[in-house]
Amino acid sequence: MKRDGALGIFDKDEGAPQSAEVRMYNCKDSINLLLEFLDGEMSPEEAQHLKEHLRGCSPCVDFLRTYRATPGLCKKALAAKMPKEVSEKLTEYLRSKIKSAS
């Protein structure tokens, strides 16, 4: 059962966890483990438990989607050039703040 092909988090034949011990993550657990999960540094058992949570939690899936998109959005934002007038005004403002603080 593949829930979100774009995320690639569920394999077609994944069913219930195979182990006798079932550990379901809550939202806080899931968010704290996303980097480890996405980097492939999580054990298969732990990844399965996280996937179980994600299957039933659309807010966490949405968070995962935005988490994955963040690096690309940052690159785009850094590539954007600030207009010269805005840059000059910002520089002037920051210099005045630094001067008044010293």
C-alpha cells in the first residue's frame, strides 16, 4: 500500500510490523527522528515504527513534505538578488543601529 509516491516512505507490500513488539511513535518522536530517517541512518525496525506513525498521521506527512523541500527553497532564496536600493537602505539602517549601540 503506497500512500505517497512523492515522499517514497511506504513500500507497496508493507503491512503490519513483523516483530512481536510494536512501538508506535508520537508526533514529537517522529519529528525528532526525521533527519536520521531521511539520511538512512535509522535501523530498519525503527524506520518501520516511524512509517507506522506516518501512515496514520497526515500532519506529520505534511511536515515531512515541507522538511524535504526546505533545502531547495533555501537555495532558491539565497540565489535571489536583493535590489540595490533595498541593500543600500538595509546597510544604512544596520550601520546606524551599530553606531547607536556603541
